[in-house]
Amino acid sequence: MVVKSRRKSQNKFYLNLLEALAREKVFLSVILVGTVLAAILTGYGQSAMWLGFLFAAYAAVANDSIQSLGTFIESNGDKKWWMLWLYVGAIFLITVSFSWFYFDGDVTYQRLLNPDGTSKYPHPENFSFFQIVAPLVLLILTRLRMPVSTTFLLLSVFSADSSGITSMVGKSVSGYALAFILSFVVWYFSYDIISRFFKKRKFHRAWTIIQWVVSGSLWSVWIMQDGANIAVFLPRQQSGFQFFIFAATIFVGLGLLFYLRGDKIQQVVSEKIRISDVRAATLIDFTYVILLIYKLFISTVPMSTTWVFLGVIGGREIAVSLSRKKKGKRHKNKAFKLILKDFSYAMIGLIISVALASAANKSIRTEIFRFFSELF
């Protein structure tokens, strides 16, 4: 009986696996073709550069939609997708155009290019296989609804040495902690007022205007922080033609993102408590944008905005679960499990990022081996 039961469960597992593969056959085909193209074009400078950029353009925007645009998409489900796209797309074009003009071809607000012309993430003449496939790895993790850090995953493989990675990690960890604490304090100590105010299903039309202004500001600041994740494949100072391709590609990609309403990764936002309420979404975005602005001006070191976003969402979830008057621990346990799951996925992304960086860069690989040899 035991053997029969075990065999039955194994057959069920294989059947579910085959069904999942059948559902994702188009996506898996894209990943397979992309990997083959990456292997073929490795060592071909310009061709490899544009291929990697195309992968990164969609992968980064699709994964990061949960943090910069997720609450905006969730709370505007009644709006036409193309209205949201044109609004967000226009902000994107204005933001990157300003950086391109002001910083003489640099679209990253000096996240990749220091004022003296040096960079911790130099643009390679020949791209390695691991640099090109890094965005494909991000696409796979996105498909699995894992909110991993695009900053770690895409910039780590371009880092000249381990200091480029450690500086990112340090700034991101402090951003997560600060976001978690601030969000917890805001929602815990104002929960009674907020819950009474939000009980009314109807809200003033001004809230929609406020949310669009706050979300637009958040999106613009996010581009200043994370635009480097996409532009890392292109020269640190882009020509007019390169800038046109860069801007047009992402603008079209945003259209696809809004047409799909955030796609798979949107569930990370949808499963949270009452995010569809425009007032709650606005408060979350406001907390998030304040933190990003603070981190933006404190240094030009790239930072994982995903970690900051998870801190904002995590602090809110814990605060709300502790403040609710419902008996029992079910909702509290659910909140803690959600936060643990999101944080675990973020850590998995960090581990994969370091592994890819060490595979792509011999100096980083040597430093990691030296660290573990000294440790043990």
C-alpha cells in the first residue's frame, strides 16, 4: 500500500510537471532561443551588446513593475491600459532625456559613470556568455513570481571587482531596514485612523489625482535609481542613435507590460491587504518615494529598489496584522509567511547574482575563493 501510494504521488507530480511545461511552452522556447543566441553572439561586441540590452529592457521592467508600478496597476484596474501606458511612458521619456542632456550622454544619473569618467561597472569590449544570459535568468525568476533584485542580478556581472557588489549590498540592506521601520511606524501608530477613514468604499476624486502624481513621482525617481540596470549593456555615454533605441525600446516594453496588467509578478502586490484601495496604494507609494529620494541624493552607488520596496510592504503587513482586532493568529501568521517568502526570494536572487558575477569575472571569483579559504 505504501509503495502504491508513493508511486501514485510520483505520477501525479510528473503529470503536473508536464502540464506546467505545456502551459509555458512559448516562454520556454523564448528562453531556449535566447540562450542559443547568447552562446552564438558571445565575443561579437555590438551584436552581443544589443542582444543583452533587449533581454535586459523587458526583464528589468517586467520584474520591477511590482515595486514602481505594481500598486498603480492594482488600484487602477478600471482604467484603460493605454491611458496608464502613455502617462508612465511620457514620464520615462522626460526623465531619461534630462539625464542624457545634463550628464552628456549618461542616462543613469551617474549610477554607472563617475564624474571623473571612471566606473565600477565598465562597459566591456566583448561580452561574456554570463553577462548576456543574466537578463534571461531574471526573466525565469520573474515568471516564477519571485521579486528578486534586478540591480544585483544585472549589475553584478559587470562589476570590475567585489567592491561594486558589496557597496550595492550595503546600501540595499540599509534601505530595506529603513523602509521596514518607517513603514511599520507609519501604519502601526496610525492604523486606527487609517482603518476608520478607509472603511468608506467611496472616496473623493481628488485621491485619484493625488495617487497619479505620487505614482508618477515614484516612477521618475525609480528610473533615476534603476535605469542603470537596463543601460548597463550600452556605452556609458550614449550617442543620439543609441539613446533613441534605448528610449523607444523601453517605451514599447512598457506598453506590453500595461497590456498584460503586470503579468505574473503582479501577484506579489495583489496578495497583499487592500492594495487595490487607491488611498492605501497612495500611502505606500508616498512612503516608498520619500525613501528613494533620500537614498538617491545620499550617494550615487546603485541600490536595489526591490529590497526597499519589500521593506515598505513588509513593514506595512506586519503593522496591520499586529494592529487588527480580530481574534486568533491566522492573519498574523499569514503576514509573517508572506514577508518571509518575499525576503527568501530576494536572498535567492542575491545568491544567484553573486554566482553569475563570479562566473563572468575572474577577479571576483578569485576574491570569493580567497574569502572562503580564509574563513575555513
